[in-house]
Amino acid sequence: MPLRIGIVGLDSSHAVSLVRRCNVRDADSPVRVIAGWPGGSSDAPLSAERVIGFTDEVRDRCGVEILESPEAVATAVDAVAILSMDGRNHAQLFARVASFRRPVFVNKPLATSRHDAERIAETARKHGVRWFSASALRLAAVSAPPARRVTVQCPLWFEPANVGWFWYGIHGIELAAAVCGRGISAVRLETFPDRELLHLEWRDGHTGTVVGLLNRDAAFTYACDDATAVPVGAHADRLEQAMLDFFAGADAPVTTADTLEVIACVAAANASRASDGRRISL
């Protein structure tokens, strides 16, 4: 019997990519996306522009049944992917499917506040839900050597629903955290006409800088200590495979503690940005 996946939120390119992978590219695979709920945010232009076209594609070309609610999706499937691009909605969407106790993946950003991120973790504990959330860049540095200092470069652009660094800066933070591990204790953000620099401190003495270039075409790279910068692809395939393995019973590739720390770090980066570069402790 195939593993049946449902998608909550069809306004993200990740939704289309996952459906194409499971239902078209790997059509003989025992994993299928069978149901989806469009969702969408009328006050987020990118969401509003995408949701109708993406819904039409997965329904008409890929055979996904469009259902009337997240609850209907969770009822019909074995696992749920919350792929809404609007992190503001993730806590309430998670709450709507949690009682069905399906394994859940949540698109980045998990949430746009520490409060909502902790709400999701608490809801998962209450209902015994297996879940994880990660940027594709979290898995891109799995072969990085241990380092005391990391410098990450990433494109940085902004989207109003996912304020500040929650939209694209989070990719750079996840990559830095993947290299140096958990334990970020403070951040400080500097702004320049063509970039923003996020300085990271770890409790054990690690340090890092995320260079957010205000250019959507900028490359993702990371450099450990004094080594040459290594280019990094988005690795959507690797994240999708981790998601599918997780749905099939594998351990989550990212812990809840790691994910909550990333959200705390992004929130602190935004606070530093709003206070002219003040150092913010996590």
C-alpha cells in the first residue's frame, strides 16, 4: 500500500516540487501525494499570486484531490506536509491537524515568532505528533568539517508575511547552525546599502557571520575557519528525501531544540536590525 501524503498550503514552490517528485518523476514509487488544501494569504502578494496556479497544476496535471480543509487532508492521508509559505499561519495550521497524529513536516520558517514556534512544539507534545521543520540549507552542510568559525553567504530578500530575516535570511542561519551546532547565545546585525551582516556568538566560543547580499541571484556559500568558501546548492531534493524518509519512520534530521533555536536567532536578528545593530542575547 502506498504512503499517502497530504499537503496543507499550495502557495509554495515546495508543494509543486514535492508533488512532481512523488506523482510524476518517481511515478513507480510507493509514495504519493493524494490530497491538498490550497490555503494562501490574501495579504501576502507572493502567496496570492501563486496559490491558484499551483493548485491547478497539482490537481489537473498530477492527480491531487483538492479538499476543503486541513482536517479533511489529515483524515485522508498517512502524513502531512504543511508547506504554506506564510510562517504566520503555521501554528494554527499545525493545531488543526495535530489531533490526527500524523507525522508532520513544516516548511520554513516554522513560525515568525518565538511564541508561535513554542506553541507548535507544545501542541506536538500534547498530541504525541512526530514532526520536524528545516530549511533545505540545513541539510546542505552535512559533510562540513568541524569548525570554530564559519562565514556564510546567502541571498537576502524580503517578503512582508515573513518579516525581516524570516524569509530568506533564515537559510543562512540554518547553514551556520548546521556547521557549528546548537548553542547560539547572541547576535548583532549591521546593515549596508548592498548587504546585511549578522554576527553570531556561541556559548562555547564558536563565532560566525552570515553575509546577506541584497541580490536574489547571489550564491549560497560557506567557509569554515580560514578555508576557501564552498558553494552550496539549495538541495531541495535532499530535504524532500529527508521528509519522505521521516514520513516512512526514520528519525527527524533536525531536533526540535535546533529548530526552536533557529527561530529565536532569527527573531533576535530582527530585533537587532530594528535597534540599529544592538547586540541581542538569545
